[in-house]
Amino acid sequence: MSTGPLRIVIVGGVAGGASAATRARRMNEQAEIVLLEKDEFVSFANCGMPYHIGGEIPDRAKLLVATADLLRKRFRLDVRTHSEVIQIDRASKVVSIRKWPDKSVYHLPYDKLILTPGASPIVPNLDGVGSTGVFALRNIADMDRIRSAVDALTGTQRKAIVIGAGFIGLEMAEQLAARNFDVAIVELQAHVLPPMDAEMVVPLQEELNRENVRTYFGSGLSRILHDKGQVVGVELENGARIDGHLVILGMGVRPNTKLAIEAGLEIGKTGGIATNRFQQTSDPDIYAAGDAAEYLCHPQNQQMRVPLAGPANRAGRLAGEHAATGKSAEMSPVLGTAIVRVFHQTAAMTGLTVKAAKRAGIECRSVTVIAGQHAGYFPDAHPITLKIVYSPETGKVLGAQATGRDGVDKRIDVIATAMAFGATVRDLAGLDLAYAPPFGSAKDPIHQAAFTACNEMDGLGSMLDADADLSGWQVVDVRTPGEIAKAPITGVSKVSAIPVDDLRNRILELDPAKPTVICCGVGVRGHVAQRILLQRGFRNVVNLSGGATLRRRAVPEK
Ligand SMILES: Cc1cc2nc3c(=O)[nH]c(=O)nc-3n(C[C@H](O)[C@H](O)[C@H](O)COP(=O)(O)OP(=O)(O)OC[C@H]3O[C@@H](n4cnc5c(N)ncnc54)[C@H](O)[C@@H]3O)c2cc1C
């Protein structure tokens, strides 16, 4: 145990670590605070790195958010870079530190220790993975190396392969295309952005197609092809070969838990360091935050890893305060709210998708609406596809996903905020949101989705999932003949086409005893038709969620 003022030692000096250190200082002017970082830089903007490679953030210095010098001067932090913590001796409360490059080792006692060592990119153990031109992106050194390679490749060499179509993979694909690379994305799963539900990411896929980014799904990487040590392409498990002089590995991350494991700290079910609501580990004098830690996640109500910057910064801040003062607020449950831009499209999500709910054994229903981000009569209106996942029993909102050109961030953030307060779909239906034509609609897409869910809960209009098997149903398409000709309903052989405005006059063409599914463009006229039929003796009438538009994404045309 050290003597003198409280000594707080922090392992890792970026998102979680820098937040912990500066909060600790603001709460305790007397404490000795040592920030240990194994690399050259502290407190840099990991999230901005793809955009420097792509040239959208031209000034590299802008990514160095707070330099070691600033942290020393303003916060009187003892910042030690090139200092890797290699061991924690919990009994004597001492960490061992290896200095780079001379590799000398020294020991430093702590009163409180905060672990924010982050995560490391997954690098598969495959032939050719060490070739020149193969990179993963985690820190400034990686970024510099990738940017140099991007600058150096010329002419026909400007071909890149991004492995993994998750958030970072998509950002890198977009930014490499901006640097005039011919870009291919390889994804083991069946679609881009695997955390989201399949039909929700179709607009992203279409955007990638428009931007000439090629995509390869459903087959993993088998080996990296190289010529005299320089990468020249990849081979997939299905035998396909793709040329490229630059390969970016965006296959996810592994939490850096070696130190914690060796120190005997408890590791949670998802492989992160187990923590309580004050970010204390199984040793109350040791805290953990960021990509290496687990958080209480909602709506699962489980401890899980969420490798995102927001939770890392908030949890780091709380850990710093608790370590410095012995008290703090509790870490709020994490929803995993995330967003990505892919050229002119944005995709975002919060909480549970339908597939995640199924995996977790949580019963759910979902509604999807396709509606303008602002009033349709105002210039530049573009559709947002918004899906809300909720509990059929209580109406509690379990999650949301959205894709679109504009306004996706606002909808997902509003819903994430509502979820933080335990909102139901009825609460969403009643939200008083700001509206004028350039910004939204008097009935926002959030309201429309919530109204639909409430209608379903109140027995006023059941929805049928966009990918449902329509055999056995009387399918009624209530669009105009012109609309139907342009985009027929997919995955169905027999359809009765009756425009909604003619439905009352032509109702005798339909059999009220048959289960009936109504389809329109996006589901709005379908609900009107559904209400007409339900009030005229039809017993079982459902509305196809998201109409023919969503159906065509969920069940592609053959
Ligand atoms: C390219 C990229 C883009 C991203 N974009 C987004 C985004 O848009 N939105 C989002 O929410 N998240 C994004 N993230 C994720 C986000 O950056 C991380 O979730 C966040 O940085 C995690 O914070 P952390 O403190 O746990 O780890 P880090 O910020 O990675 O910091 C960990 C630090 O600990 C150091 N370290 C590790 N072991 C030791 C040791 N033994 N001794 C000393 N130092 C050690 C490491 O060198 C590292 O600098 C992105 C990540 C990357 C790589």
C-alpha cells in the first residue's frame, strides 16, 4: 500500500482511461493520478481514424483530442506513454510496468487501479496474414500505416478488400471508395451490418451497389494471397478469389483481459471483466471500463460487453469518480446504441433487434414503417425505414432500428432516450416532438410506428411480418394498377388487386371467411383497407408490415 495522497493508477490512456483520469482529478485535487499507456498517444479519437484515411478529416492533429502535455498541465496527471502494465499484484497492490523501447521493468504501488486496456482487433491465423498491405485499425500507428499505404498505391493497385461488413468495415469501405479505390467487402454472414435485422439493411446494400462497392456474403476468409510478401488478393472458403493490394481486417475485437485474468479477477459470461454498477471488479480496489469490461445491458438485463465509445467514456468517468472519492452515481444500463454512415445512407440501432430478442429467448413483436424524415411536400424529403421491437404483453419498447438518408440519428436517439426511462409504445405514441416542415412531420415516423404497435395491441389491426409465408392467405393488393406493375408483391402466386378507394364497391369479390392479408406500398393504405374489411364482416384481416416495399426487401424477387 502506498503512503501519502491516494494514488490512482490507470491502465490505458484513451477513451475510458482518459475519461477516468480527468474526472478523478476534477473530483480530487490531492490525489496522485498516474495514466499508463503502452503506445505513443493518449486520448485520441479512434472513431475519427477512418475519416482521416479517407481524407474527410485532413488534419491528423485534430484526432489527438488531448495530448499528454495538455493532460499534464491542465489536470496535473502523471502521464507515462510507452509504459505497458504487465502484471498486477493484488496482494501487495503493485503493478509492474515495462518501459518501451528499452524494456526495463519497474513497479508502482496503487491504492486504486482502473483497467481500461480496450480490445484488440481479431486477426485470423491464416496463411498470408502477415503480408505487406494487410492491416487492422485500432490506433494512430495503424492509421498512419494504412494512410501511407493508401497514398502509395497507384493505378490498378488501388483495389481494396475489407473483411467484415460491421460498423468499422463499412466506414473503411466508404472512405477507401472516397480515395478512388475499387472496394470489395467480404462478410461471413448473409448481409451487411450483421447486428441488424436482414430486411433493415437492404437500403445500405443498395447504396453499396450504387457506389460500385462489391459485396461477398456467406463465406469466410480462407487465405490471403501474396506475391513476394505483398498482398495481391484473398481467397474465400468457397474458393472465390478477389484481387486487391490492400486488405483491411474488420472482423471484430477481442477484449484485452489477459492482465485481469492473470490477476484472478472475475471474468463475465461474454468474456469481459465483470463489474458492478460502480465499475468495480471482483476486487473493490480495481475498476474496469471500456471494451475490456462488461456492463449491465438492457433490455436483456444481463452483463455484456459493448465495445462502443459512449459506454467506455461514461463508465470511465464513473470509475474515475468512484476511485477518487469512494462514491459516484451508478452506471446506467447500456442499450448498445450505434450508428454508421454508408455514403448517403445511415443505419442506426438501439436495444434489441428481432433476431437478438429471439436469441435471448425474449418474446417480442415488431412494427416497421417507411415514412419521410420530414413533410413530404417540403423539398428533399427522403424515406426512413423505422422498426420498433416491443413486448407484446406490456408494450415496453425493447429496441429500434432505422435506415435512411437523413434523420435516422434523431429517431434512434429519441427512442433510446425513451427506452432509458422504460417507455412503452403508448409512451412513444404520445411523445411531444418538435415539428415544422423542414424538420419532421406532425406525425413523426416514431409516432406512426408507435400508432401501428398500439393498434395491434388494442386489436384494431394486426400486422403480418414482411417475410411471412403468404400461402393459404387471401392476398389483397390495394395499390393502383400502375404501382403494382412497377413493384409487385414478391413470394406470392395469386393476388386480388383492388385499389383501396374501390374496396367498398368491390368487396363482394373477396371471401370474408378466408384469412386475408392486405398489402399496399408501405402499410398506410393497408391499414385503411384492413379497417374497412374488419368492420364489414371479415374476421381475420392482417396488414403486411411495411407493405410491398418492405416485402421486396425481406423476400427478394427471384
Ligand atoms: C476505427 C474505429 C472506429 C470506431 N468508431 C466508433 C464509433 O463511431 N462509435 C463508437 O461508439 N465506437 C467506435 N469505436 C469503438 C471505440 O473506439 C471503443 O469502444 C473505445 O475506444 C473503447 O475505449 P477503451 O478505453 O476501452 O479502449 P481504447 O480507447 O482502445 O484504449 C485502450 C488503450 O489501452 C492501451 N493498453 C492496452 N493494454 C495496456 C497495458 N497493458 N498497459 C498500458 N496500456 C495498455 C491501448 O494501447 C489503448 O491505447 C471505434 C473503434 C475503432 C478502432
